[in-house]
Amino acid sequence: MLNWKSSDGIDPDLSKATKYEKFVAQHRLAISPTIEALDCSLVRWDSLRLPGISESGPVTGVPAIFAMLNVMKADFLAARYLAFQALTAKMPESGLYAGTLDYATYGVAQSMLSLAQRACMDVLDKVAVATTEYFAITTDKGPVYFSNRWFAERKEGQPRTWHGALRPHIDKGNTALIALAEISLDVNKGGALHQKKAFRHSSTHRFTVLHDIGCTPSRNSIHVEHSGVEEFKSLLTESLQLARAAILYFVEMIAINEVKMPKGGGLVMQLDVPSHHSIRGDDRRPSRAARRNRRARKRRL
């Protein structure tokens, strides 16, 4: 991915960036192969894309993996913007809540924090399913999760081994695939990132309550997880960075595999996958009449 043209050694110009763009740059949350900041001169600066897919045999249509990456990116961008609003804006609040006498905080803003964190971790499971699609892995019994995609099933006490369908790609040196497996170990129980997964489960299947002073509940319940607000905000930012890393590794995994695939002989046909926005007409410049009408509406307002 880093073979693309970039402005190495040039400080990014964020003088005209919006608060949202500065938030993305500060926390390194752009979905593009960049190390620092983002290119605000682009209308769509979340520019990560697939390098191209090689297929054999008579096939029609665009491979489903393109739709999958679109959804993963959109889910992440929605979580990122939701997090930005929850962390920086004052939310309209119409709810009436009971006081629990333990310095807990309740409201739309707190729930938006939990929703954004949950959405980040959900992206990881989508990465696992998309990997299953790309490598045409015969699905095992039960659903595919980020935690069970990379390794073969094993009995207690036995050493961990790679999933049989992925082992050949590991042997060929697909480092991005190894990185995704490493993330799954860190996210699982006992790993350094497990708290992020634990809060995702608690906010989905139980309850997460945030406190602005202390973290001691008025009454304990096995169905409620408690956290300090500031601690959870930091965890949310880290969850965004984790989801971004997983998407970048996923695209790099495909890029590495495409380079290492054997090049067969015979006739090769190419299908260009166009921009979704050009197909939908989103990138068309407004007509002169439309621009005049827009200026007239602004004057009336």
C-alpha cells in the first residue's frame, strides 16, 4: 500500500481543517495508508481501497469482497463520527433518569460512547467473515468470529495450530494475516486488549454504567459493568485505533496474497471496478443553473 504517491517529509496542513478532521488527525483514525494526519484537500480522504482481485474460471459481476470492504469502512466511519460527537458535542437530552446515588452518569452522550465502542469491536468480526470469503474457506460449524477464524480447533492442553485453510498463506509469508491472528489473541481472554472486547459484550448483552467520580455501584449486580467515564473515553479511542488497524491489515493481507499468487497462462481479462460515487453521480459538478438557485436560496435565508 505504501507504494502509492504520498507527501513524505511534508507536514500536513490542518490550518483549514474542521474540528472533526483535526480529531481524526490527532488520533490517527483516517482509513488510508498514512502515518500522520490526513490530506484535507481530498473530498474523500478515507481513501483505502483494495489493490485488485485475481480470479480464475468463468465468473461474472464484482467480487463480494468489494462490498464487504465498503461496509466495514462505512461501519468504522459511522463509529468514528459517533465517537467524535459523543466526546466533543453537547447532546440534546430529553430523558428523565433515576438517580442511583453512586455518581453514575446516564444519558444520550453516555449511550453514544457505548454504541461507538461496540461498533468498533463489531468491525473485527466482519474482518473475519470477509477473510473467510476471500480465501474461500469452507465454514466450520457455527458462526465465524474474529476469535475463532485464525486457528484450528483444539482440545484443552493441546498446542495451538493454524487453521488448515490459512496455513499455506502463513507459510508463504503473509505477515498481515499473522498480524490479524496476533490481534485476535490480544483481544481474547488473557490478552492485553481483552478489556475492549469485555466492554463490548457487557454493553451488548448486559449493561455498562459510567461514573464521573469513583466506580463503586450503589448496589452490585452480575449483570452490570462499571467504568469511569474518562477511562471509557480512552478505551473508546483505542478501540477506534484497533478497528482501523484491523481494516488496514485486512487490505494488506489481500495485497500480499495477490502478489504471491501464481500467474497462470492463457487469456487474461480485466474488469475495472469504478468508484461507487461516480456510478451514483455524487461527484458530478452541479450545473450552472443549480448553483444559481443555491445562491438565491442562501440570499433568501
